[in-house]
Amino acid sequence: MNVLAIGDIVGDTGTDMFLEHIDGLKKQHNIDFCIVNAENASSNNGITRRKAELLLDSGADVLTLGNHTFRQKDAFSLLANNSRVIRPANFPEGTVGKGVTVVEKNGKKIAVINLMGRIYMDYMDCPFKAVDKILKTVQADYYFVDFHAEATSEKISMGWHLDGRVTAVFGTHTHVQTADGWVLPKGTGYITDLGMTGPIYSCLGVKKEITLERFISCIPRRFEFADGKAQLCGAVFAVGDDGKTEKVEAVCIR
């Protein structure tokens, strides 16, 4: 089975890039299942029902989220009613939505788990304990973990924590694709960050003029997404019937 994971979609520019290339990517890499991080897919961060339905109808099997999960008011009803849209599992108990979903595809049960880091992020419950709890109760043939985190050390630690216990761990949030896609010793595919699907001539998707002025002046300014030429970043995980990853291949279209 080949699983495609696509990094943070940023605004309409990133959405359009996904719509333009998803069919070709699936054909090129013989993709069976597609996971997309969509926490920035709305033009104002977060996710709306309309954008979620567009991405799911166009080729995503599951949407994961992150620190902007509840930026849009649509998120509450979306998470309550659509099992293919999940938020980090380590939100406090009682938070609307789920942090894991199991989807059956080609006769296999595929579990997708969403977690969020705590270093340089909003304080959350422990992601390591949260995933341990999930793995004790959720039964599937394959397990994929989107770890939405800032610190590379925290992401790498999660990879080692889950090596041999899940099929793959991939990082999101920092919007820059890392060059460390590989298979850990016990068979878990890993990459520290999938990268961003959004405008290239930007600073992590934001208009570069705004971030430059903010750094130089030290005066806060409201961020706005850039537009124009875009990229699509992600990774393909080739997995065997034993639930282990055989190969990790980074993908970047510009």
C-alpha cells in the first residue's frame, strides 16, 4: 500500500495547488490513501466546512488539524459530525471532535492519529501519553501519526517513541520540508516535517513584506496569506502487509 501525506495547506493558493496536482500524484505514485493537514486551509487560518468538503471530495481521505483547529466557527460542527476530519488527540478531555479515526480502504483498516506538540506551542495534554492510550484501544492494520509540532527534538523523540508501534510518523506545522525521510530501525517511516502546500514567494505562507516589517520594526502586524506561484510538499510511504514502512519518498512540486 502507498500512502501520501501532504503538508499544511495554506489558504486558497494551497488548496488550488492540491486540486491541480492530486490526481496526477495519485497516478504517478500509485496512491491508495491520502492524508492532508488542513489547519491553515481557510483564508483566515483554520478550516471551514466548505473547504473541508472540497478537499475530501477532491482526493483527501482524512484531514488532520493543529493549533488553528478552532479558528473558524465551522470547526465545532465539522468535528462533531465528520469522522474524517480530526483534531489533535491531546486537547483536554471533553473537547469536541476526535483525535483518531479509522478508515477502511482496499480491505485494510487505516488508523490516522493527530497529535500536537507542547514546546513553543499552546499548552496541551502530553502527546506521548495520549498516543499510548490510543494504541491500547484502537485496532487497525496500519497506523499513521501526524505530529503537529514546532520543535524538531520533540518530533524526533516521538518518532523513536513510536518506532515499531506505528506504520509512520510525519511532522507538520513548521511549513519547511526536512530532508530526513527514512525508515526507523523497527520499521516505522519517519520525516520531521512534510513541508507546506502554499505560496512560494512568502514567509511560511504569509506575505513576506509583513514578516520583514515585523522583524525589523518589532511592531506586531496582522498576518495575511500570500498568493501567486505555489508548491505542494509531502511524502509517500510505501508500506507492507505487516504494517511496517518499506520506503519513504519526499515529494515537492513547484
